[in-house]
Amino acid sequence: ELLGWNFINVSDQSEVLQEIESQRNLMLLVIFLSVFFVIAMIILVTHHMTGSIARIVRGMKKAGEGDLSVRVPPAKNMPSELETITKQFNKMMGQMNELVEEVRVVSARQKDAEITALEAQINPHFLYNTLNVINSIAILEDVPEISELATGLGDMFRYNISGGSLVT
């Protein structure tokens, strides 16, 4: 501008249009490759996440079917949220196993206690009934010695079972 000169660039219009067309084609190729790359990355990441989620869901379904021994192994590159879910699921299944085992043991003990209590009730009654039958037969057969023995034995059992106090 200081010299007053004007520069004029003259180009053939077809060359300029060809250059624009080539730049447009290059830009479309870059856009297509970028979109393809982004879609591939999305598929890769979601496939990894859905694989981890599918593993957790399979474990939950097995647990729902009654298999309380199921555990979901955490994957090496599992997202931290899914890893937390996996660890908590495994912890919960362990606690459920412990509770089920505890309930089983308590139920077994309760059944044993009930059986023992019933046996404790049945045995004296059975013994007293047997002694009463022996006493009745002895009276019918006119054997007073056996009747006295059966009555004395019954009194002795009643005394022992009652804790040493006389029960009539």
C-alpha cells in the first residue's frame, strides 16, 4: 500500500473449482472417518459395559432362582460403578448365606428342643400308664405284692421327677 502497487492473482476458474471440489471431498472423508471412529468407540464402550451388566444380571437371576452360592466375579476393567454393584451383590449374597445357615441351625435346635420336651412329657406318662396296667393286672390276679411294688415304683418316679417333693 505504501508503494501504491496492486497485486492481482489470476487463476483459471476451472482450477479453482477443482481445488474447492477436492477440499470438499477431503472434508467429507474426514467427517465420515470421524463419525465412523466415534460410532466404533461408542459400540466398544457400551459393549464392555453391557457385558459387565449382563454378568451381574445373570448372577441376580441365579440368586432369584434360589442359588445363594452365586458370586459375580468383577472384571479387570469394569467401570467403578459396576464394580461397586458387583462387590455389594457378592457381600449381600454372603450375608444371605450366613443368615440362611443360622436359620437352619436355629430351626434344627428348636426341633430338637421340641422333641426333647415331648419325650420328657411322653416318657413319664408312658411309664405311669405301664405301672398302672401292671398294678391293675396284679389286683385282678390277686397278687398284692406286685401291686404294692408297682405302686411304690410309681411313687418313687413321681418323687424323682417332681424334684424331690412328694406329689400325690
